[in-house]
Amino acid sequence: MSSAQELRDIANGYYEGFRPAIDLYESDRQAFTLASDRGLVEIARLEGAAQEIDHLGEQRYAAALRRLEVAENDARVVLLTVLAGLVLTGVALAYIIARNTREKQLIAARLAQALQSKNDFIADASHELRTPLTVLRANAEVGLSLERNCVHTELLEEIVRESERMTRLVEDLLFLARSDSDSVPLEPEPIPIEPFLAELAERANILARQYDTAFRRQLNARGYAILDRVRIEQVVLILVDNAAKYSAPGVPVTLRSGTENGYLVIEVIDRGPGIPPADLERIFERFYRVDKARSRKQGGTGLGLSIAKSIVEGHGGRIEAESRLEQGTTMRFYLPLDGRRE
């Protein structure tokens, strides 16, 4: 089979053999004729070699096309395989996500059911406990009224105190269970702030005197707010009760009010031992008590500040605490003012 190099060799041989014969055209016609005949033979060889090269090129072109088709088919197979893998991966991921979502939904539903069951149990138990506690206290009070100086007087007084403490605890648990199950049970109404706080300060004064603590008021708030009168009074009395328990002897507890950026601000300030920074972050947690031994001795349950926080937040407000050791504590909460009445 001829090659391109062989074709070039034939062409060079034809040129080298026929070119000198051109000069013999005038001087030696016979030599020119012989050279021409040989040239025609070489041209025929060149034509044959060219045809063979063309045929070889066609074969190689066809082989290249076949290789290209094979490569294209292979690429198509690889592409289809990759696409199939991606589809399978997507299906697997979708299944995993759907499964995880279902599992999370099931877990969330079970947690919600467990929380609801817990709240229902607390509410039911609290409701059932109120009646026997009321009867127990009433019987003890009847016993005390019949004979104040009997040998059981001290025992009956202890029963009255403990039944009162247990009743408060039951009421607190019932309130928190209801607030967890739904929203905080409130009955808000538009209230003029100045007379409401003046009346509330009188009750706070009576509470502080029960601890032999002086009471001071600085009531500067004016305007209206949409409040549940009973619940906000409960918040203030919780804060005053805590402040009076821990206030330093001879130092008054202060109830202060004002307005700031569309909010009613109420503060209860004491000059007690203060709250350590590590405890300050947790004082609004349920059942958390800074001085557990002292709180238990004074009848504390660790629910008061948690209830206060729930009530304030139920009004769309917020509550916070500032404290320094040996300098005292300020409990402060904010409630939205009724701007339509301003």
C-alpha cells in the first residue's frame, strides 16, 4: 500500500527524470520522446498512488467516524448513568428528608401531647386539691375560734399557715398550666394609670408592713393602659413581697412608676443583699430560688417571678432585673400604653 512519502518520492523521481529531457526537445527529439513516455508512466503511478491515498483517507475517515460514534454512545451511556444516579440520589434524599420530617412531626406531636397531658394533669390535680385544702383550713380556723388557748392551738395555727401556703402553690400551678395550654388567662380593659397605681400602692404598703419593712412610693406615670387589673396587681405584689423579704432592716422598699417611649414602667426597688450574677439569669425560671433554705423557711415556692413574667409578657410587655451584691435589686417591667386615649 502506497504512503504519502512514497507519493512524494514518485513525484520527485518524475521531476528529476523529466526535467533534463525538456532541454533535449530542440537537440534530441528521440531522447525527449523517451523521457516523455517514462514521465507518463510515472504520472500513471502518481495517479494510482493518489487514488490509493484517497481510499486510505476515506477508510481512516470512516474509522474515525465509527470511533466518534462509539465515543458518543459511550458518553451517552455515561451521561444516562450519571443522570440515573442523580435521580436515584434525589429520590433517596427526598425519602430521607420526608422520613426525617415525618419523624420530627411525630416527635413534635408526641412532645405536644406529652406537654398537654402534663398541663391537663397539673390543672386537674390543682383543681381537685383546692377543695380539700379549703376544707382543711376552714376546719383548723373553726378549731381556733372555739378555743384559742387549748393544747392544740399551735398545731392548728400551723395547719392554717401550711394550708394557706399550699393553696397559693395550687393556684400558682393552675395558672401556669393554663398559660402553657393556651394563652395567659387575662381580662384586659382600659384603665387610668394614676388612680390604679395609687390604690395598688396602698395594698403594697400593707404587704410590706407585714415584714416590718418601710414602704415608699414615687408614682409619676400618667395616661391609660389596657390591663388586667387583678393580674398586674398580682405582679406588683409578687415583686413587693420578694423585696420586703430580703430588704435590709430600716431601708424602705420603693414602688416607682413612669412612662418611657410609649410604655408604662413600674419598678420595685430594695436595698437587700442583691442577687449573684449567675443566679440573676435564672430567677424567672420556675421553682428556681436563689437562697433555697431561706426561701423554703419563708414559704417561697419559686413560682412567683415565673408567674409575673408570664403575666407581663401576656400583656405584650417585658420584665427584667438589675442587681448588685450588697447594694440591692431593682425589678422593672414595661407595659404598652394605650396611645388612642393619650
